[in-house]
Amino acid sequence: MTGKLHRRTFVLGTAALAGGALGFRMLGVGAQEASPAAGAEAAGLAAPPVTIATVPLAVDQTKGPHGESATGFDAVSLTADELAQIQGGDYKAAILMHTSSAFTNALEQGAGDAFKAMNIEVIAQTDAGMDPAKQQSDTETVLARNPNIILTLPIDPVQAAAAFRPAVDAGVKLVLLSNVPDGFEQGKDYVGIVTDDLFGIGRAAAEMLGDAMGGQGKVGYIFHDADYYVTNRRDEAFKTVLQEQYPDLPIADEQGMANPADAESIASAMLTRDPEINAFYVPWAEPAEGVLAALRAAGRDDVKVVTIDLDTTVALDMAQGGAMVGIAADTPYQLGFTMALIGAYGVLGKEAPPFTIVPTIKVTRDNLPEAWEASLHEAPPQEILDALKA
């Protein structure tokens, strides 16, 4: 959020934004299968760079959930001595994911490669299926195996506080993806947060829409109508950059969306109120599918759409030359690799940055195959490749 909010989704109010197959895997010594660790050098260990051009990190504009200043992922590394110390420590780690998707697969691959390079055994990988109770149960099961490090995205901040408190009390080094349990303090209850470049990803969406529209037109702005800092910051960044850089591409209508299923009706209503709208921003891929459906129903092949997060359906529309002209994608392999390194910081007692961000990729039809592989560390679906050749 596949989960489609960041390729990972969150339970907000009564709306469950995505699901995912339930699952739980325990791994023993030697059971982890990982590709050779990238970023491992004689000087120590760092996450590898992204294999395609990315948006410059907005370290000055992207802030953490408590106003923390951002640190770029490329500033997180282990020295040769630190790496050797970790490698000789007989440490264990667990990866407790919120859902199962291409995003989480890439994140787990990055974390696995880093842990392999550090000689840290991954003893468990879990999938909570977006169920906070399942996440708490997974945590209890994992703690029985005495991990030193846990990487996780807390699904529900309130329940996560209870779920992960025993881990904190046991001295486990907790590294968080995007979300923070209620009342948890960095440096005391968790080592650090790693997430997307929230301003950068919104800026990328605005710039791709501005470029595709030639800076002219009228925009329908659909934003995430829930109190969640990740999506709120992305939406705000898009709006800020669009208004500052593209004065002749104004927002003609805007409406919040709590449930992705409402996006189609919202877009249809906007087009009815103002037929001159010829561009849309949608906060992530799942509701963007609804907007594409609204455009097809209205026979509006003149409208262009941008969204955030790679997804097969929206990428296929792009490959077919449809309305989707830009997708701002994150880099989950680097997320996972960086989270593992920050876990090592915790074990070493090394001060970690409180809030670390990874780069954004501007995905267009021209770079879709390369961008898909760079973001998700897997080949694009064959249907997308076939559509690009048609």
C-alpha cells in the first residue's frame, strides 16, 4: 500500500482502505533467501543508490509526524568497524509487515539483503493483513524467539502502542515504517522512522501534471480526507507546488475522499459541475482507478490524471496511452535496506536520525519499464510490456 496507499494502506476511521492475504512465516538459520547485498563495500555498509533518475530529496520541506527534520537515506551507513561488530554479534531480526504486496516484497528484499550483509538472522516475516489484532498476535509470537531488531509499520497507532510495548520493554530495537504508535518517543521506544520523501512525492506529481498539460488547464483535486500525516503531507505538497509553479493550471474543484470507492462518483460530480476540468490529481492508485472509470463513463478522453504509487491497473492505462500521464513512485527496496541499517544503529547504541526519507521516481510512459524495476525490484507485468509495444 496489493495495498495501494503507498503500496501500503492504513485503517482510518471505519474505512479499511485495503486488505492483503493473511500470512505468517518463521525463518530459521539459513532459510532466508536474499540476493547478494547491494551497498556492501570494504568501507562498511550503505543502501545502494536507485538505478534510475530520482527527484532530489526535499529534506528541508519533508517533516516527520512530530515535526522531525528529514535525513536522506544516503546519510545512513555503517563503518567497517561497526559492520564487523554487528557481523560478529549473533543478532536476530524480525520483519512484521502490515500487508502483502509488491511494495512489501521489495521492502523485505532490501531489508533481507542488508541483514544478510550484516550476518543478522531473519527469524520471522509476517503479514498482518491490515488487521491490528493480527499484528499484535504476530508480535507476541515473534517475541518468543527473542529478536534483537523488529522492523514494522504500526497499523493502528493506539493498538500498536500496546502491541509493541512488550518488545520495547524487552530491549528490542524497533524501527518504524511511516507510522508511530501513540505515545512512543524516538530514542526511547524506537530507533527511528523511515518513509517516503513526502514533499518530494507530491512535488513530482504536480510537476508531471504541469508538464503533461503544458501548464494550462483546470484541475480536479481529490485529496485524502482523513487525519493521516503521510497522505496529508503528500496532498499538501502537490497543491503547494501546483499553485506556485503553474498559475495557469488552477484547481477548479476539490473534494476530500475517505473511502477509495468514492473516487469515481467524486470525479463524475466534478466533471458535471465544471466540464472544463481536464486534469485530475488523485492521492493514490486505488482511487485513481475509480477516476479512470469515471472518465471512461463520461467519454472524456481529453482528461489527464496523475497519482502516487505504482499499481498494475493505473500503469496499464499509462502503457495503453490512456489518461494516466504520471505516477510518483517511492523506492521500497531502499526503505527496507535503510530500516535494517537503522536497526543496527540501535544494537550498536549509535545515534540514529529520527526521520529518514528515500527518493521518489517520476514514472511516465517513456520510462515505465525501467521505473517499475527501479522502484519494485521486479520485472513489470507482461501485459504492461505488451501494451507499450502495441
